Amino acid sequence: PQTIYLKDYTPPAYLVETVELTFRLAPAATRVVSRISFRPNPDATTKDFVLHGSDMSLLWAKIDGAEITPSISATGLTCEVPNAPFIWEAEVEIAPDANTALEGLYMSNGMYCTQCEAEGFRRITYYPDRPDVMAVFTVRIESDLPVLLSNGNPTGSGEGWAEWHDPWPKPAYLFALVAGDLIAHTGSFTTQSGRDVALNIWVREDDIGKCAFGMDALKKSMRWDEEVYGREYDLDIFNIVAVDDFNAGAMENKGLNIFNSSAVLASPETATDSDFERIEAIIAHEYFHNWTGNRITCRDWFQLCLKEGLTVFRDQQFTGDMRGHAVKRIVDAIDLRAFQFPEDNGTLSHPVRPESFVEINNFYTATVYEKGAEVIGMLKRLVGDAAYQSALDLYFDRHDGEAATIEDWLAVFEDSTGRDLAQFKRWYQQAGTPRITVTDSFVDGTYTLHLAQETPSTPGQSVKHPFVIPVAVGLLGQNGQEVVPTTVLELTQAEQSFHFEGLSGRPLPSILRGFSAPVILKQSQTGAEQAFLLAHDTDPFNAWEAGQNLARAGLTAMILDDAKPDRAFLDALRLAIADEEKDPAYRAMLLALPSQENLAQALFDAGHTPDPDRIYASHKALREAIANHCQAILSRLYDEHQLTGPFSPDASAAGKRALTNAALRYLSLSDGPSRAQAQFDTADNMTQQLAALSALLSIDAGRDALSAFEAHWSKDRLVMNKWFALQVASAEPENAVAVTEALTQHPAFNWKNPNRFRSVVGALPRNQAGFHRADGAGYRLLADWLIRLDAMNPMVAARMTTAFQTMSRWDAGRQAHMRDALRQIATAPGLSRDTAEMVDRLLG
Ligand code: B3K
Ligand code: ZN
């Protein structure tokens, strides 16, 4: 397979003015007629005319009305063309019902839908399928199905046909088509300049009751983008469609967003608070792409972070504004550490802007998305809020309608702030997570912080140069008062000292406030200092972080030295959760221990070989100790924060539920199943029901509740995904493989549905001790299933191989089993390019 390099980029040889497509839909034989006006690109370096295309048969092709015979390969075609503008016409036949990869035009439960990003359009018709070719699309759909949708505005429809026109030039990856027996939950929005936009969420009839929340989230997103970024919507209609079979979460096709049904459908009875929050964020994310992604797109796929990093950053800002910034920052840091740090510290490590790939779908990663967002957050911290806003205004102004690069993005900041960003650019080029080591001293009223940065080498990058790192710091005095408020230090050298003068006593530093950079901080803190910061730090992130550090230190001693649960941690935690000044959602975060995965990562970082069974046992023992130590206060929190009245998914109600449900889990350990059983029996919403079920399962008292849940929800596929995933997640380490295996035999296990596959087979790696069983059974189970899935759906299979990315962390025995499993995948006959590339990188 061919590796594609950023350095080899060349402009397209031909540009497209307009595209007219006619679809005659039929499951096994859809006809696509195209009429495309091309013109030679004056900036081209070649005159070769090449169109991408695969998995289709060409029926005929014409240039300027004269039939031609192109030379066709498995990936595209080429032919002679005039050295002047010309019209290409062609008709192809494709088979949506045979498309199990869910890329291009495919079928899901009798409905036609598309997924074209990154390179799915080439399975629909022959086309220059690259994002720097932008064109105006007109689409005609012919089908007996009642609802026929495409991008842009509707321009006409009749019995068995509909036409759409999208006035905004776009790359082919933003093309979409939907045809099905659907109904709409409708709404409307008036933009800031007074234009009315029709809004629709299209679903199957059974799901019409699950659209209200998504519609509300859409309107909030539209308003927010106007108020915060000055960005207005630009078509007469905005359509969202829910699809059951979907590889990703959702897709930002122009004017026609297509959503995994799990990322849009929600009702209080069927969705948890985390579902509501996730749905709100994904709807916002896809909507925000209209400007950051669609109006300004990417020149090539190496620039993916240009749209994804920025759009994630924007959706994080939005969620912070909607639900509170403190908790949002903690959640984002937890996720970054759980998903991006392992990627950055293993063989899959790659820069935020990769420099080569085999299959671009393998680069829709936590590094490109979440670290890409962190890089923008750092840029904003360095230049300040006002300068960020002017830079963004300039970006929209300068690049609207273009396919841009990271160089363009940085130039906008350089031009609007006068700042040289050459060194900052390393965040886009160098992979790996920087470590910052802190030492300090205090002499004659001057406090000195000495910061040293180092980034371990990553595949293909052995030498790392210093980054520009914004390190937000505050200093606390003896009584917890803030003697120096938050200041952003700019660490630009390998080692650098920062002085704070005129202090009356030695302060306690609070470093990397708000998680101001995606780095690993190494500082020696005593338990007493951590407890002090947990109690007094004015920065909510670092107060939480101090609690986590204290917990992690205690857990490490339990894991490595058989220590007893740390009394100081238990006391500090009890004090913190009793503080009624702190908001309930925040206290729920305090009650969550560092995950088992996080502990494995921390142990490995400190030079130990983690033992997943010991981590599991210590984690459990500390949870029991918390339950016993804090029983009285937990029981009070559980009672006092119960809600009455109708369910509301808003942040304040969700925060109370998060707190009572965190308490419930502990109380089940100390007091047994009665509270959880009662909550399960009376719950009128999924958050309460699922939390109760999960608490019951965690003490092995959930058998009846599990059956009752299944009996009640067997018809609801999204709820059943939770039922499957929860069992795998809560299985004891020695049972997890058997539980997963048994669930794959369940009549409702449909491995061809990505959501269901992810909720069973994909749930196993999240049960750390269960997956990393010493005999390798977890690895073998995953490998067997991935081989099977790969033949069907390479994209989802390839993604799930990342379960092996922590290989180097484990002991020799486990590593050998992981290697065997990967080799077994590598040698499977007919392995896809997607999975082959992943396994190759994983094997290092
Ligand atoms: N841009 C899409 C992701 C497409 C995934 C292609 N493998 C969704 C998003 O990031 O908004
Ligand atoms: Zn996105």
C-alpha cells in the first residue's frame, strides 16, 4: 500500500465549476449520472486528468458531448482532455445494499444515506475527490421513498423526485444524500440578520419523541455561534438525519448533517445525563463546522486539525458556556489523558498535523481532534482573548470559500498580533507529550520556579525541540490566601526560571492551573500540600487535580507496597465533598478516583510495570474505604440532593444526579443493595435507572434488575446498547472475557451494527483488568472479532485495534500475547488497508 506524504502535495490539475448529479435509487443497482464542468488549473504542475472512483461500473462517459473510453483502474480513471474548459458526463452503477463499509452511498434499515468524509465520494461517482476541489452542486434524486434530501436548498419536487441546489462551493466530502421513509421534528430559527431558517430532525416514526432535546441544542448552537464568533447560518434550511448504522458520531455535510442515532436521539426515559451532554456537544460541533470546515475547508487531509481541532475547541467553549467551565475543563482533561496521552506515548504517536499516512481514516484521532483543540486553547491563552477574537475575524474574512492550511491559520495570528509563531508551530509538527519538571526555591522574599521541559522521542522523531508552553501559575500563602493570582508563564526554553519577588513567606505553588497546556507535570508534593491545595486552591481545576494526586499517591502505595488506604486522603475527601459552597457536579468529580487506566499510565511513567489485577484490587479496596469512611456524609448527600418534579436535563439538575449517583455507588458498598434497588424500582428516567443498575452490578446484586431492564427495553436499540456495555464494564476481571463472549451469542447482538459491536466487543478493552488477562484470552477474543469485522467494515475494525496501543506498558508475558494477537490480525487473508496500516504501526 502506498504512503502519502504532506511534502508531496501538488495543486489539482483541473478545477470544477459546477456538478450536476442525478440519482436513480435502487438497492442493488443505483444509477448516478454526472455532469461536471472542469477547467484547467492555472496553478497546476501537471496536465494529467485523473478522477478517483472505486466499487462502481462505468456505463458510459463523454467529454463535450463526445463518447470516450477512459482507462480504468481499481482506484480511478484517466483519459485525454482538452486544454480548455470542458464538460465531463458519465453514468455509473453502484450497489448501496452491498456496501457494508458504510462509506459512500449505503443502506441502513431500508433508508439510503451517505458518508463521504474522507474519501467516500469516490464510491459514488468518478470525481477529483480531494478537499481542495470545491464546486457548486445541483442534485436530482429519483426514488419512490417519501423523503429525498441533499445539500443546500430544495429547488423542486414531485411524485418520485426532488431537486436540491447548494450555492456554496464545497469539496465532495461534504456531499450528502438521504432517501427514506422518515418524518421530521420541525423547528425554525431567525438569524441575527433576520433570515428565517427551517430546521428539521428527520427520524423513523418510532423515534419522533426523541428529537426535542436535539432541536433545542441546535438552536442554542446557532445562537451561540452568532454571539460568540459572529457566524450566521447561510442556507434556508438545516436538516439533521438520524441513522442507525454509522461509523462515526456524526457528519457535518453542508445543510444536511447525518448523525449516528446515538448522537441525536434522546428522551428522559431513554437517555442519561451524559447522553444529553454528548448530544448537545455533537450537535454543536457539527453545526459549528458550517464555518470551520465547510465555508473554510482543508487544502488536503494533512490539514485535518485545521477544521477538527478548531471545531472541537469551539464545541468545548460552547459546552463550558452552557454547563459551567470548571467541570468541563476537568472532563476534557480526563478525556485527553485517557485517550490522547496513550496515543502520544505509544507507537501510534503522530503530530497534530501528520506528515504521512496510508489510510486517512486512521488519522481521525484524539491527537488530531483533542490535542488539536488544546493547541488552539494554548494559542488563545498566549495571545489573549481579544487578540484571539480579532485573529478569528481575520481568518473568516481572509479564507472564506477557500481550502486552507495550518500555515494560513498561523499567518492570521501572526498578522493580527505581530507575534512570531515559528516556535509555536512545533505543536503541529512534533508528536509526543512534553514533561515539565518543577523545582523551586525561596530566598529573601523571592520565590523561584524552575521549569524544565522534555519530550520523549516518538516514532520517526528522535530529536525534539522545546515547545512554547503557557504555564498558568498562582501562589498560595500559609493560610490559603492567594499571594500571586494566576499568571501565565511562557516556557520557551528547555529550562527556565521565573521569579516572584516581595513575598513575606514561602508560598505553595499551584502550577498548570486550568490545565493550561497538554503536558505531564512532574513535581514533588507532599500529601499535606496536596490536601492543602484540595482545600484551598482558588483554581477549581487544580483543587480537583490535587485531590487526584493525593488519591493516586495513596493508590500507588497500595499497589506497590500493600499500604493501607491513606487516612489523609480519606479525611481530605470527606471534608471537600461536605463543602456546600462547591457545586454538586464538581463534588461528583471529586468523588471519582483516577481510573485504572490512568493508574497504569502513571505507574508506567514512574518506571514501574503495572499489574492490572493489583490495580483493580487496590482501586476496589480504596472505594470500599471511602464508602466506610464517608458513609454519613454520603448518605446525607444522597438524601439532600434528590430531585422532585419533572425531569430536566439541564446542567444543574444533572449535577445533582451526578452527585447522588456517585454517592449511591459508594453507599451500595457500605450499606448493601437496598438504596440502589429502590432507586432502580422507582426511577422515571434513564440516568437514575442506569446508575442504580450499575451500582447493583458493582456489588453483584444486579441479576434480577438486569433481566427486568432487558425485558422492559428490548425494543429500544439505543438503550439495549447500554445494557450490553454495562455488563462488560462491570464484569469481574476473571469473568469479563466470558461475559463478552456470552453476549456475542445473545440474539440481539448484531455485529454488523457499529454501535452494537462497540457496546459489546468494543467495551471489553475498557474493562482494564478483564481485557489484560494474563493468559491473553482478552486479546485473542478481540483479535478474532476484529478479523471478522474487518472483512465487513474496515474503518470500525481499524479504529478498535487501538486497544493494543498501550502494549509497551505491560509485562513481557502480556506483551507477547498482545504481539501474537496483532500478528494473527496482520496475517488474516484479505486484510483491509485500514487495519493493515494500524497493525503495522502497532507492531512498531
Ligand atoms: N468530520 C466527521 C468525521 C468523519 C469521519 C471520517 N472517518 C465528524 C466530525 O468530526 O465532526
Ligand atoms: Zn468534526
